[in-house]
Amino acid sequence: MKAIMVGFGQVGRSLRTLLQGRAKELGVEVEIEAVVTRRGIMIGDGEEFRKTRDGTAMDALNLIGPDLVIDVSSANYQTGEPSLSLYIEALRRGVHVVTSNKAPLALKFWEIMDTSRRHGGKLGFQATVMSGVPSVNLIRVMPGLKITRIRGILNGTTNYILSKMYQGLSYEEALKEAQELGYAESNPEHDVNGFDAAAKLVILANYGLGSRANINSVHFKGIKELSQERIIALKRQGKKVKLVAEAYGNSLTVEPREIGPEDPLYNIDGVTNALHISSDVQEITVIGPGAGPLNAAFGVFSDIVLMSKGLY
Ligand SMILES: NC(=O)c1ccc[n+]([C@@H]2O[C@H](COP(=O)([O-])OP(=O)(O)OC[C@H]3O[C@@H](n4cnc5c(N)ncnc54)[C@H](OP(=O)(O)O)[C@@H]3O)[C@@H](O)[C@H]2O)c1
């Protein structure tokens, strides 16, 4: 498969390593024919990005004519661009798209999905939710199941902060610790205000429940207003506060919830994520690391392998 890769940051580099080390043994041939960053286009593959020519991802699509577009570029939540137009154009041409970038799907899920279904280019987006832990692809392997509710802890940064506050740290102390450990960005706004979890919930609700949602459909609230006193008082009652993302019926919410030990999300602490799916047949919980460059790259890698084997 001839591929172009858009973005060559932490996830892109880890993905390159996975492809080089593991694709062949799985019988999968992926040749990276061009890499695109904000700086331009590198024709061919390389450990370091070296610009060969000016241009955008769309230029690389036209130039290379790939079988696969891999998007591991930064998210643009204002417009989804330039990734959104790239996906639509690639899928229209029957080119497959695999992405770890949530923004285009959180904004225009059905426009992208319908284009894929109409024209035959396949779309892999496991890495957009819980990175390499099956979430999207868990739903993918349960055809015919009637999912009734999706509920989870979908943001590791906030879960880490809440876990530390439960142990007695203030919000500021816990956030600082998360930043020092690389779990929170220097600007953590999208994590702590619930936006990141809301974007992931939109993707799961559309795919799993058939919602017609975008990021504006979610009622989301973050953790900044929670006091340590309240968390400690609840602890004495045997409860924890978790930032719970939930899709049920037409309601999509992300908000701090008080939960007890009977809840499958109660023991999910630190940066760990969890997803609980209720359906007409079974209840399932998956637990695992929701972020990390290698984990996200594995989510992309697993999509590429499954796709190239015709498994979707
Ligand atoms: N890191 C994780 O744990 C994780 C987990 C799940 C999902 N993700 C998602 O995966 C994506 C990549 O994450 P990352 O951690 O690898 O980010 P990163 O290290 O910041 O790298 C982002 C890359 O995207 C490129 N880029 C940004 N805008 C672009 C544009 N308009 N056209 C072409 N390239 C562009 C950047 O180019 P320059 O090099 O020129 O700046 C850079 O190479 C993001 O969407 C992120 O939300 C990350």
C-alpha cells in the first residue's frame, strides 16, 4: 500500500517505528511515499523530516496518488481543516483514511462517514478514542448489537487530577504534578473543561448509537470548580467524583459525577481510561491507557493492519 502521512510528531514517529518493525511479519506492506508537516512535504520516508518541496497534504495527495492517507496531525477544532477537506477528497477517490485526529470527526462525523460509504474509501479512527485500547474497533467487532448506552472515563488528565485530589492534593497541586509527568499540556484547558472527552463522546455516540451529533450537541462541564473539600467529604461516604462521559438516548453529557463502589468506573484511577457499553445482549467494560504516543500509534497501526486484511 502506498501511503502519505500527515503530521510527523510524537504519534507519527512511533507509528513509523511500528510499521517498520511489525507490518511485514503480519503480511502488510506499507510504503510511506510522502510525509507532510506544517513546514511542507518530504517526498519519501526518513527518520527526520526534511522538506523536499513546499505544499500541503492536499498537494501530496494529488502528487502521490496514494492508496492510504494517514492523519497524525494536530487537531483544529475550529474548522477541522486541513484534515477535513483532505478526508473528503481522499475518500471520494476511494483512498482509505486512517486517523488519530479527533477534530474532523467531532465536527463533521456523518459528512465523512457518508462519503466513505458512498465511494468505497475506508475510514479507520480507532486512535481518536482511547488510543490503542479498542473503543471504536470494539464497537466495530460487535455487528448487530443494539447499543443502548455508552458511558466512560475518556480523559486521562482529568482522571489523574481527580485521583490525586482524592488522595488529598489540591486541584492546583494535582494539575502541576500532571504537567510535570507529561500527562497534562502546558495549556490544559481542553482537558479540564471537558471538551476533549466531549469530542470523543461525539465519535462514539455517532458510531455506536447512530446519533447525529457534533461537538455542539454535548452538554459538557469540567472539573475546575470541584473543591478538594467536597471530594474528601464524599470519600468519607465511600464515594468518588469522576468526569463521566455518557451518551444515552438523545442526551450527550460530560460532567463530574459522584459514583459508588458498585459502579464499573469507580476503580478507574490515574491516567487510565474506561468505557462501559450497555446493549440488548451484554454489558462490556474495557479499561486501558487512553493516551501516549505509542498507544495512539498502535491504534492507527491496528486500523491499517485490519483494513489491509480486508477486515473492514
Ligand atoms: N500524543 C497522544 O498521546 C495522542 C493520543 C491520541 C490522539 N492523539 C492525536 O494524534 C495527533 C498527533 O498527536 P501528536 O502527539 O503526534 O502531536 P504533535 O507531536 O504535536 O505533532 C503534530 C504534527 O502535526 C503536524 N501538523 C500540524 N498542523 C498541520 C497541518 N496543517 N498540515 C500538516 N501537518 C500539520 C505538525 O507539523 P510540524 O512538525 O511542522 O509542527 C506535527 O508534525 C493529534 O491530533 C492528537 O490529538 C495524540
